[in-house]
Amino acid sequence: MSKIKRLERLLLSINSKKHFTLKELAEEFQVSTRTIQRDLLNLIEMGLPIVSEFGPHGGYRIENDRILPPIGFTELEASAILYSLQAYKQTTFPFQLQSKSIENKLNHYLPDDAKENWEQIHKRLSIQLPLPPQNSLAPILLEAAVKQKIVTILYKMNDQKMYCNIQLIGIYSENGEWYCPAYCYSLMDFHIFKLIDIQNAVINYEPMEVKDFSNVTIHNWASAISPRSYLKLEAEIAPGGLPYCKSHTILNQFLNKINENTEGLTGNILVTYIEKIAEYLWPLKTNIIIHSPKEIKELHAQWAKEIHAQNKAILNM
């Protein structure tokens, strides 16, 4: 019997036992106790919770959890599990140790090229709850982002449809919507596309010169890109607003220390992204002093007037 087959059968055998000894397993598998001991060490190195007990009735047992039989995962299934585990790395998660153990096991057995593919997926995909509705183009666009291929899309903009060649940085979800920041070769600038407005998408596998996004990921793109059309963001953040900024996936990219006592937001933001940034800053209320751009201050003033007008109407009823 090959070693791999023996390890599989050994795993199934000890999973059905509460307690076992080297002699019992050696007789069952018709090998020496030294061979069984080596096999158990191999299983322990794989992360299986096998513990030894000393004394006249000593032997081995499985600690806490029973072990499931071997389960075969495809590389994409393993990547999906690894991605799902990213959300549970915080120490407050009750199963944090188990999540780390699963991650270590999968990483141990993934081939090198599959590990590289997983790292690229992590660089190109960001998900926040609640999840958006299913979008048939999301897998195509994610594949293009991972492989850094140019995509030809049919995009609906202002009730008009247009074809664009784009190179995606990645895709992310926010408030139940899919978005993909990308360089648009038609606009010759960066743009954030909503997936719901993309009617069709085809990956271009022809050899074409692409931009180097090796250091630009879905987690740092807002501050890492160099757009042609941009506005300068400069703002001071009061201590009460820092936790919000640090936990925000976009704003935390622009956090900088202005001086020894003050932190703020500085960087270049896309002109077409200005309203979205204004939305992100709105919850800070009096915990922010915006120096620029004036467009954000004007939007906030407009929203404040509209809220005041609505409340005034209700009070006068």
C-alpha cells in the first residue's frame, strides 16, 4: 500500500476511535509501530490535533474535534475559502484559531502557481456586506483584473451607450453595488465604472501594451493612481473623526500626519469621483475641516440646505 493511501486510511481509522495505540494501528495496517509513529507525525505536521497520553493506559487520541475524511477542492474553490477567511482574522472572531489553521492547511497544499493566482485575487477583489445582486460580468472582469488584460466593454453613460477599452485595477462592492476602478483608453484617464451600467464585456487576449498596476491594488488604488483630471483633497480631522477614517476603505488611504498634533486627509482625487468622496466625508460632520476642494464644501452646503428646508417644512406643518 502506498504511503498516501495508508495516510488516508489511517485518517479515517483514527477518526472513528476515541483512543488508540501504536500497536493497535500497526496490527490493523500490518506495518511496524515505527512506521505508524512516522505516519502520525506526518498527520500532526499537517495540522491534525492528535495528542499523546502517557501512563499504563496511554496512547493517542484526537483532541476536541473529530477529523473529516479527505475532501478534494479545486484551486478556485480553495481560493474562495481563503478569500472568505480574510474577514475573520480579527481576534474578536470566536473561531479565529480554527480559521488560521484552515488557511495554513490550504496554503501548504496549494501549488505555487495557484498561490500566485490567489495572491492576485486578493489584490484585485474587495467585498463589503451586504453583497450586491449577482452580476454575470463580475467573473469576467475579475479574471481580466487578475490577468491584467484589457477588456472591451459596452457601457451605458448618461442614457448613451459607448464602447470602451479598459484595464481594470480590480472590482469592489459597496452598499450593495459592484464597482470597478480602471484606466479607460477611450477617455485617456482613470474612471470608476458601475458594473450595473456595463452591458457587455469581452477580454482582449491579443498582445497589447498595458499599464503597470503591480503596485496598484483594489486596496490602495484611490491614493495610488495618478489621474489626469483630479482635484486636491486637503482636510484636517479632529480626534473624534479618526476612528471612522481609519476604518473606511477609501478614506484611510488618504490619512496623513499634518503635524505632531494633527492628522488629516491629503491626496489627489478623480474629478469624476468627487461626489462619492463628499458622501464619504459627510458623516464626519464637525469632526472635519475641509480646505480643498471647494466642490466638496459646496456639495455639503447644498445637502445641509436641503435637509434644513425639509425639516423646516415639517416643523411648519
